[in-house]
Amino acid sequence: MFDVHTIKGRWWVITDPTNLYDQAAFPEIDNLLSFHIGLGFRVMDKGRVEVEDDLREHAEGAWRRYAAAVEAMDTANDAEDFQSVGVKCREALLAIARENHDADWVGEVAEPPKGDNLKGWMEIFAAALLPDRRQRAYLKEITDKTWDIAVGLQHNTNATPWDAELTLEAVHHVLNTFMLARIKHDRGDPERCPRCGSYRLAGDGEMDEVDGEAGYAQWTICAACKWTSDREFESFKDWNERVGDRAAKYLAGELPEQQQPMPNDGFSAARSKPKEGA
């Protein structure tokens, strides 16, 4: 803790993490220290449960229950409180099986496990999502061990804060790993440059005119070797007809996936133009 004097005022600076506070707002350093520590825990907990939307959608219920476990940890003081964190972590893990057991990507299961058999379901999920046997084994192994840790915490009458923290971290890792497996399965391998094999492909484009028709031309650039694809041109007239037709089908409920976004308007490609030397 530092008492810092500047030409613009006087500050308290506390590490770690480093932050500064106006002494006019916080005249007592002892009270500020408590505030600083509490703020640090709140930021850490918020980071634990904040997940990008495109990842969270694959385990929404599981993440909601995990957030409840983190919240329970904030107010836990005694062994039975830490045990309740284990209960909530167990429910978060079970939610993975409950949310995904009947998903299309799972396929037909000859002998489906019981609903609360997370280990059995995760073995099926891993086989459906990950072609690499080492990745399948890893997902199954961390799930098995994390489940055992969560159940152990639930029944541990001598549970400590460190037992609960370890369990929260383990469950967080399982949820993240499962979501990444879903993303890998759903999106497939990213496109690579045909010249150098780099994944650093970006779209580019510009307004253009072909045969008297105004429109938008777009192409792909490799940021590694500067390879450029052929230009693809679409007149504004054709674009309006295509998007209008798709919008009409969307409103009529004729699209197979109602949540599927509208076609790319080309302008997003121009905004993603890579910087020179990127």
C-alpha cells in the first residue's frame, strides 16, 4: 500500500492487482484495503462465469448452475457451506448430460445411460464430437475425475475453502473443454491458404461496376503470404433480390433454421481488411 502525492491530488495505490483510489473518497486506508480485496474477488468471480455467447449456448443450463455455485462460494464460511458448493457443481455437470443427450449430433445410442450417469454420457458425447482418440480420452478423463471431486466435496464434512475452490476450477475446465469440443464439431476445420497453408485468411472488398451494373466485389487475402483469391462480384440489384427472397422465406417460416443469419452483405468483409504485415 502506497501513499502517493501528485500535482493533481493524493492517492492510495494498492497492489496486487494494482489500483489507485482518491484519498478524498477513501480517507481511511484500512477500510480501503477491505474494499480493494472485495473488489478483487468480485472481478475474479465475474470472470469465472462470463462466457462468450457462441460458447455459452452449448451448455446454457450448466453455466447457470455453475454461476450459482460461484455465488454460493462468495458467502460460504463453514464446512457445510462448502459442501453445498459441491452439490451445485455436481448439478452443473449433470446439466451437460441433460441438455445434450437427445441432440441430433449425438446420433442413435443403442444402450443409453441413465440420465444422471454423466460419465457414461460424456463417453458418448466425446465419441460423437472428437475424432482424435487422445482428445476423446482427455475429455472423458477430466470429466470422470471432476465428477468424483464434486461428489467427494458434497459428502466431505471437513470441507475447506480450498477444497471448494479446487472443485470450482475443475468444473469450469470441464465446461470450457466440452464447449470447445462442440465448437470444433459444429464449425469444422477453418479454411487454409492454398499457397502457404496459413489460417490467417481475411475478407476484403470494394464498391465496383461491371458491365454498367453497380455492385460490390469481394475476395480473400492471406495475411501471411499475401495470396489473393479471385474477385467475386454481385450487383446491388441481384443482392437486393437475393436478400429480399430470403427475408420473405424467413418471415413465412420456410427456412430450415430460423436463427440462421441473413447472407453476408459484403460490407463486413471490407471492415475486416488485414493491416499490412499483420
